[in-house]
Amino acid sequence: MHQLPRTLEALVVRTDFSVGGAWDALRAALHSPSNDGFLANVALVDDRRFEGLTPGPALDLIPAEYQHPLLVLADRATVASTELPLLVVDLRSERRRCVRVVAAELWSIENNLSEANMDFEEFAAAVDDDGVFRGF
């Protein structure tokens, strides 16, 4: 498999292509500011070479220069829900630890982790009963 692209933004990698229109809906959600005007600083990767990619193997594809504290996967669970719950992978404190976040709230995790305002654990502890972070 090919290495993921080099970028300064958090990577959002499409790993599922089964639901038509889901990627467009995800892109729209990620490019829409929050009520307070916040956006996630992300680079979208839409490449069938990464179809089926899971967190473990994804870590092996991250370029050495990648400095962002998280990696985001848009997988089958993401496209199966209208909330588009992305899989966020911690790359710092507890490498490989994952949390789901609805697309509209990705900005919260991305902004706070990239600025070191909060820790990954704080978001993981704030998930709803179904394991998805929907905001504080």
C-alpha cells in the first residue's frame, strides 16, 4: 500500500466507498464552520488505494514528517450514519487509541489537540453511551 500524503493538516482518509453521496456530505460537513466559526484544519484523502484501511495498518503509512497529533478515517461506520461519525486515531499520548466523533464536531478535537489545549483522553471520556463524541 502507498504512503499517506505529507501535509501539515490532519489527514481525513476515505476508507469506504460503499455509500454514494456520503463523501460529498462529509466534505460539506467538514467545510462548514461551527456556530462559533471554527473549522477543522484537515486535508481530505479520497483515494481507492486506501479502501478498507484500518487504524493499525494506517499507522505504518504515515510519513515520518507528519506532525499532527491525530489521523482520521472515514470508514464503513462513518458512511452508514447521517451523523458521519469519523474514527479519530490518537498519534501522541496513547498511540492507536480511537474515538468516534460526528463530522460536525471534528473541529473541536482537531483544534484543541493541535494547539495542545486539551488531551485526547478528555474527548474519549466525553463520548455518549454509543461511543461517539458529539461535543461538550
